[in-house]
Amino acid sequence: MAEIAASIIFPRPRDKADEDLFNVLSEFTTDVIKILNGGILFSDNFDCQLVSYTSNGSADTEDTVAHGLGKVPTGYIVYSRDKAAIVYDSGTAFTATNIYLKCNVATVALKLIVF
């Protein structure tokens, strides 16, 4: 990916008010360029958490998964698993700290987007 150059030009300030604005805009531009050049994560753009966990050693047994979202999630998406498996709600209501899932296969390494 090409980097964004930090050579955005603002007109030179003519007085103190312009100088203050110039300094704020220069700092803001520098911060935005650092973010863009560093890459933007999926979780930077959505109210979600990326969670990794391994399912229970017994298939179809409830797993308690901490999500770190800080509120009761409305759902989740499984975006990676190391075995063919189905992940599903256990029937226990989600909370502001945990979601409760079951997996039909034991010890599956899973990655979720919790939102």
C-alpha cells in the first residue's frame, strides 16, 4: 500500500489567530497521516470487538466467552475456525461482559466479530 506523504501545504499564517489555526491543522493532519499510513483496523470502523477463543473440550457444551464490548452485544460473526464446525447460541442471554455459545465439535479455535 502506498504511503501518504506528509507534505500537505497550508497557507502561512498572517497573524496570531491564523497561526493558532495553522498549528492545529498541521497537528491534526500529521495525526491523520500517521493513522492512515499505519492502517485502519476493522474494529476502528465498527462498534465491535475481535475475539479469539477455543471451544469446550466436549461438543455441544456451553462456552462463556468474554467479549470486551462494554455493552450487551446484538450478535456475532464467526470469521475463522480451524475445523469444520457450527457455532450457535447456547440459550443463555448475552451480557455486557460475556456471550454464551456452543459448538458442535470439541476444541475448535475460533475467531469472532462481536457487535
